[in-house]
Amino acid sequence: TPVDLMGQVERYVEIILAHANATSGWLGPDSSPASGGQYWGPSNVLQALWQWAEAKREGDAAAFSKASRAMLLHLLEQRRRMAKAPLASWAKARWIDMAKSAEWLIDNARLTDAQRGELLELIALLKAQGEDWDGWFEAVPRTSNHNVNVAQGLKSAAVWWRFNSSASHANLSMAQLSLRRMRKLDAAYGQPTGMYLGDEITPVPHTRSPSRGIELCGVVEALYSYEAMYSVHGTLAFADRAERIAYNALPATWASPTGGDMWAHQYLQAVNEINAIKASPHVWQHDNAFSETYGLEPNFGCCTANFHQGWPKFANSLFHSAPDGGVVVSMWAPAAAKLPSGATVEVDTTYPFGDDATVTVRAAAGTPVYLRIPGWAVKA
């Protein structure tokens, strides 16, 4: 029997919204209000809610309003709490996703001037209390960090640019910093799949050994970061990288002989690993002997709970609207979409298994259409 995926989503979202704290607006369990790490768990729910809201906006305005209102109340409560309980632990490292949700509200929700001002204050506070990713990436490879934190930190310059487009670090713009991050990770730890090494942390001393691994959570978070970096900066290299990860690193860590049913899930993937076995001793440094075996939870259970974001966020990043109102085919996949302008775009292709694509756009006469030429297509 086919799974009713949207039915599951509706049920979970309704439960989350129904259990928001009626007084404070806080979403989810609230047993540690004095902890600086309390903000990270709900931050993942916020991203799920704004994606759900986007899907509902056109056909169900009430659902869109309900989700965006819940997000707003939660973030305003988070701002109040951060004055006494500053960011710590995962929340400190991953402040970028909270800022991105606040920016989504500013872009999409119906806000008062006071609410908009409070969200802007929250974004500034998140940056001030959060991990200094500008400094960290500039120190690569003389430093190390958790691979998933690095993946989420990748987009911090792009997210901060939305708040302050004139911001700089060490006389470098946010766009320059974003591109340097990708290149520095490639030089120190880069793999042919488009990913970097991190098993569980980025290697010390730095290496590009294909025998070392990268976590599945790192894969989906890096994919999301490169999508976000492209959507902000418009740098084609970020779209190239997102596409490369989506079609190489992501399926490599769960594909199976029966056709991508995700049962061949590994916690770590390594480019030249030929065995999915309990390995002792093993070349990776910070995860257990089962980390490259197949299973629901071959090391920690986080990847089983997190990998689902990979394909949906990739699908949501295939098309963009250009500043001049044009239609942009940003990444290549068989897909169709309706843009905010009312234009529709459809791509018929077997890419990445074939090289041909037919693009059909229905839009007002004179609407520009932009097709990304992949960086590897050097003769295009």
C-alpha cells in the first residue's frame, strides 16, 4: 500500500501546532528554559513549518497563516530567553538556521513594524552569540570542527548578507567568504563527490584520503547550504556543487541494489570503501566500528532522522525567479514548477543519466528565461 506522505505530514504538523505553549508561544518540549542549548531542537521544526507553509500558501491561506504565526511567536519567545540564556552547544554552532527562519518570516509573513524589528534584533543577537564561522573557515586547515556544524556553518555568510549586504570580514565581502569556504574545504579535505571529510570531525592533520569518511547528516546539510548560498549570491559554482552532491554523495550513502529504497543506509560513506562490515581497526577516527555498515542506526541515530531533507530541499531549489522577473532553471532534474509570477516551467530530462533536456516555459511574452550551464560543460 502506498504511503500517504502528505497525510503523515498534515498529522504531525497539526500535533506540533496544537501543542504550542498558549502563553509563551514556545514549540515543543520546554524542560530546560535556562539552557543555552534549548533553541536547537525547535529550529529544525521551524524549517519544516516554513516549507509546509510555502506548500499551503496558494490553496490554504489559513494553514499558511497558522504556521507562520506559530513560528513568529516561538522566535519572539526565543529572543526574550536569549537575553538570560545565551546560545550554547549545537544551538551556538547552528544559529544560522534560526536566522534563516527569521528571514523567511520577514520575507513572507504578515508582520507589524514592531514584530519585524524584533526579528531583526533576533538575527543580530544570533550572530553575536553564535559561532564565529567567518573566523573559523578562514583558519582552515589549522582548525577542526564537527562535520555537520561545518556543513550548516557554510551558509552563514550568505544568511548574514541578507541581513547586512555591506558586511565584511578581513576586508572580504560575504560573497567572497562564501566562495573561499568551498575552495578551502576542497583543498584541505575535498572528495570527488563534492563533499569534504568529517568522521566525526574534520581530520587533524588535514587530509583528502578517500579512505576517510563523511557523515550522511553532513551531506544533506552541505547540500542545503550550497542551495542557500546559490539562491543568495547567484554564484554558479554553488549550484554546480549542490547538484554534484545531490547526484553523487547523497545516493551513495543509501542506494541499494533494489533501486534506491534507502535500506543501504550508512552513517559514514568513504569513496574507496568496498566493505559494509564491522571494521576494527578502522581508518576513521571518531565513530564506532559499525559506522560503514548498513542499518537504521549504524552509529548515532541522527542521520536516520535527518536525511529526509535532502531531496525535498533540492527539489525546492531547482527553479528561481530572476531580479528582472525572468525564469531561472538553476539545477537540472525532471521537474515542473509554478513561479510567484504565475509563469510555469517544466524540464523533461533523464539527467544525470542523460545529457538532453527539453525546457517548456509558459509565461508572459518577453519573459527572460535563464538556463544554467553546468561548470563541467566546458564546450557548451
